Amino acid sequence: MSSGLDRREEEGSTPSSITDITEKNELEEIRRITNRVGKDEKVIFVAKQSRFKPGGSKGSPATFFVTTQRLIVRNPSMMGMRENFALINYDKISSLIIEKGVFSSTLKIRAEGFAGDISAIDKEKADRILSYIKEKMDEVTTSAVHNRTDATATTISNPQLSAADKLTKLAILKDQRILSEAEFDQMKQEILKKL
């Protein structure tokens, strides 16, 4: 039976297959989420709220993991006796804002099913995290547009389909929100012009 636990090289260690990070405290945080990291997923950044900087958490600071596939937010409570996790895929993020303070930064994340702030993060690390997440969000958007274009081109250019079949497929793509209303109307007109 395969699980995230199989990725541990030995008890108490963090496998190099899930991160290139070498900083001791960050590796300790990664050990806490090893079973939540997917097979082909790597942890790129770890940001933990400061206990001492303004906005930090005195009791149980939250930890923010940026991976190659998503964000993982570990939010302990009851002095670490209880943990809540949020797993946020890059394609679900609607807003990412950084607020820079004198001593630290706050990352404000809004996503489908999640809204949260991670405050009291090192300013330089927050900038690097923001850049990485924006890059990942752009990749997801580019990939979605490319996939949408491929699906649409296949639907429109297939000569074996009748106009009714093509329109039906376009309607399905629109209903699945792969096509916007404007894209649907434009493609529908192209099909109707060829009749």
C-alpha cells in the first residue's frame, strides 16, 4: 500500500525527493507535512509566522508551504495540539497581495474555499514567495488557455461532425465553463457561416 509515508527515507528525516531546502528549522516544518506532499510534488519555500515580530502569533504560529503544485497552510491551535490544513491549488487562487510592514510582511491569499492572511513573514522571503506563486498562476492560466484553444479547434475543425454536432459540443464546453459566452458566440457564428 503506497502513501505519503513511503517517501520518508528514515524516521525523523526529510527525504530529498520532496525538497532542496537545507535550513534545519524549515526541514523540521517539512517533516510535519511529509504525508501531505504528493508523489511528484516538491516543497520550494517554507514561511513560518514569527512569534516575535508585530502581527506574529505568540502561541501557535501558522506555517505556509509553497510547493511545485499548490500551497499548503498549516495552522496549529491549542498550543500545537490541534492542526488545521488548507491545500490550495494554484488554479484556485483569485487574489494574492503582499503588505509590507517595517519589520515583516503579510501575504493575503484569496482562493476558492479559502481566505487567509499569513502575517509576520520575513520581507525578503515574502517577495520571493509572491514571485513564485504568480509565476505558477501564470503557468496554470497559460495551460488552461492552451487546452481551451486545442479543444475548441478540434471541435470546430473536425470535418466528420455535422454543424449540429459541433454546436452541441460547443454548448457543452460553454456549460462546463471552458468557453466564455463571448467565445461560444464567436465560434457558433463561424460554424453557422460555413453552412
